[in-house]
Amino acid sequence: MEKVNDKMEESCARLDAALGSPGGGIIRTPKTSRRFNVTRGLKSEDDIGALLDRSIGIVGSPHVTTSNTTQLGLSYTESPSMMREDVTAPFHTTLLGDMTTDLTSAALLSEDDPGIRATQVLFSEFIKIMVDHPSEAQIWEELEEYQSLCSQQVITLDKLIRKVPRHHTNFINTQQIYQQLLNERNTWRILGSLYSERLNDENNIQESPMLDEEHLTDFTVVNQLYDQNRIIREAQIVIDWLEKNSADNFDLKFYDRVEYFGDMHIAWENTLKTMKNESSGISIPLRGSRSLVTSLDPDATLRQGRNLHDLDQEDEMRLLRCVFAHIRSGQISMAQELCIRAGHHWRAATLEGWKLHHDPNHTDASQRNPIFGNPYRDVWKAVAWRIASDERLPVYERAIYGALCGQLQSVLSVCHEWQDVLWAYTRTMVDQWAEEQLRATITHLRSLHPLPKDYPEEKLTLESIFDAVERRPEVIKQRNKNPYHLLQKYIILDDVFALLKEAHNWLNDGISPHLLRCLTHIVLFLRRIGRISQNMEVYCSDILVACVKEAIERGDVEQVARYTSVLPVWLQVEWYARFLHNITDDHHRRHALKLAADVGLDTSAITAAVVTSIRLSSSNRDPEGQVLAETTAEDRVKINAIDWLLYDKRQRTEALRQANALMRSFLVSRKIGATRVLFTKIPSDSVNIIVQEHEEETGSPDLSGETENIVREYFCIKTFLDAQESFTDWFDHYHQKRPVAPEKPPAGASFPQEVAYEQASKQHQGELDRWKQTLKLITKTACERLYNVMLFPEGGWLVDSGLDDQEPDTTGLGGDEGEIMPESMEPDRKHQLSVLRSIYIPQVASLLQNILHSTESFKEALQLADIIASEQHQLYKAFGTCELQRFLVKLRETSLELLDRNCDALGYPLQ
């Protein structure tokens, strides 16, 4: 049998030589097949599908999750109490096998940057989560759901990105969003873990029990250090967090794994084969001139100064990189298993030496509980330090032992990203604090091995760690590229003020929607747990306002309402009013107001602010300088804005006030038509409703001074519009509807023509009598309405009642009830009223003059002068020089008519 085996090996060696293998007769799985050797034994389609998911490295498949979550954590105690469940919780993976997601992904692939649309759901889902967790007791569940939601989106985007080639032009933004959500998921993890620990410490301050100094072990000493020192606990949480993040991304980032390159159970198999061939005298073609080791103990390469076989050396480097990746991911047991599968049992054993020793049987010899840890950990640490410091060894081998013994520089040599550098420093910090505690406490009967000479004397702190991390060249290159790292930094340092200040600076430089959403909910979380002081509210308000702006741009009503509700009260009205400004559809308006009421916003103040904003907006025209009688599109927008105040009867007073203000501006611009359209929009029962509401509130039907003047102004405008309408009717009837007399037939006309003329004359006379009768009625109505304007009671037309003797209120508050006076809400109101009187009082007088003169009521026309000159009404104050001259010219014409009719200039008959 042995001869058969020898012949078989000799045949293999010759075959390798014939095929040109550089290693001679080396037994090695070909590269073309070894990468896919994991497919062995798969026969069914289900198995192949499962393998496909694993081969593309999807995080969270059942195989990966089981191994990851059971091997996490490199804390000194390896105690379950040191693992934060919300940091190391299993990754949600339900989307991976969801056929609906696959169909959705297929649809999204056809779009440009599908990740943008695919992640829009996050904005509404975050709102839903916030609403579903209103109580303080649910705050940690809220953070956990934020993290879970981001995790699901990360998985979905990862599947999308994997289905297209790298650097696909349509997926640039999708890849950026993927990285943002990945960082956001990590941010929610560390936020929940650290603040859960901090609040628990603040709420449960108690002294740790004293340990029995006669039976101390390394494990109990360090365990007590964790119990008593919050800084160390938080540092360990940071380590667990960084390792969990790395574990989740292990398959995504680490493709060069040992398992993909063959099922080898013998260390350095090619070197071993070469040594056996040489000892057997077998010629090895193309062996090369390099001297290989003659012994296969772990120190052979250093001791002999020789090399391993090239393929073994390649496998060695790959194994070391993979072992370090597992250690970086907190998977120490998986790293040991990997070493064992590769035939490096001795290396797996060396990875046990860092563990703290503990003998639970010391107090009771009858117990037989398992003893764990390394009683000679100090010796192991000295040896590991020497390995990590030996520059002749591969960098990853040095980093492996450096990570376990606290030799920082060796670990930093293989760390090229912010999170890796932070992990290296934080692990070193925990090692330093634990080592100091161990050496200050007697736990061994023997003296401990001294620490290495280059062991740092000054302990690291989290503040010094971040200072050092930010000085690293690889971190400097990435500075300002990942704002989430700054968020995580300040969360770890518990520096809320610096976090908010930095975030505030991002608002000025431009900020992505997802980062803004994340910031907003972080601010809301910190506010709920009482970490936002009064001096930080300015920054918080600006961040929340930016979020509201972004929601307004997206046009999501619920998001705008919810985010506005968390603004300070003085900003809620302003920003929700801005949102409502451009909503014109009645159904959408009602929906927006309902949502605002549901979240507790002051809808009355908001709608008033909307109408005020629209009313005061203009196209930079001077209303007194330009007279455009036609109703423009801008005017119609302003008129329709009044509808905001008509949904709620309790706002009828405000509706009337706003309508009055808008009608004043229209009248100043001579837009009688627009004024009439607006007036007809106001329900006719508005005054009755105002009186009823006031009576229900106060028990008295007497309106307050402000409300009374609002109603008075409304009636003034109504009186004027009625007068204008009546004059238009009179003018149309007088000039357009007067019957035309029939044409008299020429001399010598025939008898039928004479008869026809006579009949037409009788008909004309009848029509003329009816016309005169109608004219008399219309004239009477028009004159009465015009007189109503000129002789408006209690002070005159557009004159506030009861305010003449009052001093102006500079505070903006009037009366005992603190009512806002019109002057403070509408500073131009008094000026507008004065302008309107100067425009329309002379106009009304002129129209009345025209009617009376045309209807030959000359004496009454002259009596207008007495009314205008009367000190009771003081209408003359509304006349300018030109208007007064025109009025006097018409009086002169009336007097001349009277003189021609044998009357004096005042209309009395001459004797």
C-alpha cells in the first residue's frame, strides 16, 4: 500500500512539472476552482439559491448572523452584562428573502438613481415611529425602530447596488445614500447604547459591594472596575459598537477570505511537501534559488532567516488578514476556529492568552466549577508585546497580538479608516486602565512580570483619543467627508453643545435631506431626555426649522405638521403659515388645517398669518401711485385667501378684519370691482355670528372697541358699494334707457304715416312716463345711498367710533383684556382711512351733484355746500384744493341754471 502511495505522489509530481507548476510537485487546489469550493455537496436548486446569497456576501443571512452574534465582544470579562443588547442585537434580515422586495428592486433598477425614491419612505416612517412612541418609557423602543428601519433600507440598497456594475452612472447618488444610511444606522446604535447607560447611571446611583481581598482574581478585579468606572463602561460600549458595525459589514468588505481558497487542514502544506520531496531525493523542477525553512515550528522563519514556500506565504498573509478582520469584528472565537481549520492550532492557542483568570472554587474546595482565563496573562502579555513590536514579522500578525495586548502602534499600521483608528485607540485605553487596576491589586501569590519598557505611562481618555484620531493622516484625508463621524464623536464625548453647534454650521453649508432628518430626530431625542439646555435652544430651533423647510419642499402635509409641532411656539405659526401659503385647493386646505389641529397647532393664528402674508404680498407696485381698475390674477389670489378664515365661525371677526384691510387696499387702487367681489365672498350673517360669539364668551351683546370698529368699517364699505351700485344703475337708466322719440314725418306725409307717427308718439309718451317714474325711484335710492356715505352716523364714513379722544397705544395692547388694537396689527390703517376719505368723499359729493343737477333738483344741489361746510360732519377736511374748486364750479353751473329759470343763485324765486 505504501508503494502505491509513493507511486501516486511521484506521478502527481511529474504531472505538476509537465504542466509548469512553479512549486514542483506541490499539491494545491487550482485558483480557477478553489474560490468556489464552497459549492461542494450542493445539489438542489434551493441549496444553490442559498449559496448564491452567501457568496455575494449579504449581511444577515442565517448562516452569517448565527456566527456573528454568538461570537461578538472582546471585553475583558466576556460577561453578558458587558454586552449592550441594543448594540449587538441580531440584524433584521426579513427583506432578503422577500419576493416583494425583489420585485420592487427590479422595478427600481430601471430608474435613474433609484435609491433616492426607494428611501423616501424613511421620512414618513420616522414620523410614524415618533408618533407611535409618545411616552418617555418608549423612547428606547423608538431608537431601536429607527435603527431597524435604517438597517432594512441598507439591505435593500445593497441588493440594488449589487445588481449593477460598479460605478454605474445611474447609481452614483444611490451609493451615496447607501453610505449615509449605513452611517445613520451606526449612529442610532451608539446613541441608544450610550445614553441608556448614562441615564441608568444617573437614576441608579449606588455603591458597588466590596470584594473579598483574600480571594481576588483578575476577573473580579476588572469586573469591579467596570462596575465602578463609568468611563470604562462607555469605552467598552464604543468598542462593542465598532466591532458590531464591522461584523455586519464583514462579508461586504472582506472578500479575500481563507475559506474561498481551499479546504486546507495542514499548515504550510506546500513547504511541507517540498521538505518531504527533498528528504526523499525527489527532484523538484523549477524550484528556484530561495532557501526554504528546514523546520516547521512557528519560529522557524525568524530563527533560520529563511522563507516559506511562495504559496504558503500567500496563504499565511491571507490567513493573518482574515484573523485580524475577525478580531476587529469582535469575533475572537471565529478567528480561533479559522486558525484551527488552517492547521494553525498553536496560533489559535495564543489567542487565548489575553483572557482574565478566574477560579470560582477558591472559597469552597468541594466545588468543581470550571476555571477559565490565563493565570500567566502577564507573561503572555510580555511575549505578545514583543511580537507586536518585532518589525520582522508581517504587519497583520503584529496587529493581531497588538490588539490583544494593547500595543497601539502595531494596530494603527493596518488601520486606514476613522472607525478602525478609533477602535485601536479605544481598545488600548481599556487595556491601560485594566492593567493599572490589576497591578494595583494583589491577585497572585507571585510577583507579576514587569511591563515592557515602552509601555505608555500616561493613560488614554476618550477626549485624548479623539484628538489623536483626528491627527492621523488617514483621518485628515477623510475630514469633512463624513459628518456622521462628527455626530458619533460628540455622542461618545457627551458634548451636546458641540454637536448642535457643528450641526448648525452644516445648515449654512448645505445638508443632505437624510442627514437633516437624522439630526432632527437626534435633537428631539436629546430634548426628551433633558439634555438640551436653554442656551442650546437657538441651535435646536434652527435645525428643526431647516427640517420643516425640507418637508415643505417635499410637499408632505403630515411631515410639515408634525415637525412644525415640535418647533418653539413662536415659530410654529410662522412656518406652518408659510406652508399653507401656496395651497389653493379647498380639500387640501381643509386637510392641512385638520392635521394642524390634530398635532396641537394654533390654527386660528396660523390662518390669520397666512391671510396677512398673502394680503401684504405685492408685485412692488405703489398702490397710491398706480391706478389699475381691472382685477388682476394677484388680486384674485388675495381674495381667495380670505377662505382660510371662513372655515371656522370663531374666526369670523378676524375674517372681517382681514377683508376690510384688503378692501381698503383695493379702494385705494380704485379697484371697485375687486372690492365688490371680495365683499360678496363674506357671508351675509357674519355680523350676527360675531355678536353671538361675543355674547357667548362675555355674556354681553356689546362688542369691544376693536370689534365694533371692524364691524363699523365693514358697514362703511357696504354703504359705499351700495351707493356706487345705485349710481351706476341711475347712470345707466338715465343715459342708456331713455326712450327715443319717434321721428316726425316730413311735411306732406301721407295719412297712414301721420297715423303711425301719432301712435308712435303715444307709445313713446307712455314709455317716457314709465321711464320718468323709474328714474324718480332710482334717483331717490341713489341719492339716499350717496347721502348715507356722506352723512354716515357717529363720526362719519370710515371714521372709527370712540377713539377720537384716546391717546395712541404704543404698546400695541389696549383695554384690560389685552386686545390687540388695529393700529398695532395694521400700522397703515389710519393713513388708509384718511386717504380713502380724501378720494371718495369728494367723489360721492360729485356724483350726488351730478344726479341732482341732471334731475333738475337745483335747490337741493346747492344745499350740498351747507352739508360739506358743516362743522358737524367736517366733510370739507376730506376735500383738497382741486376737488373743492371742481365742486364750486358745479355749484356755479347750478346757480346759473337757477338764474335762467327766474330764481336767485340760491334757488329762491325772484319777485
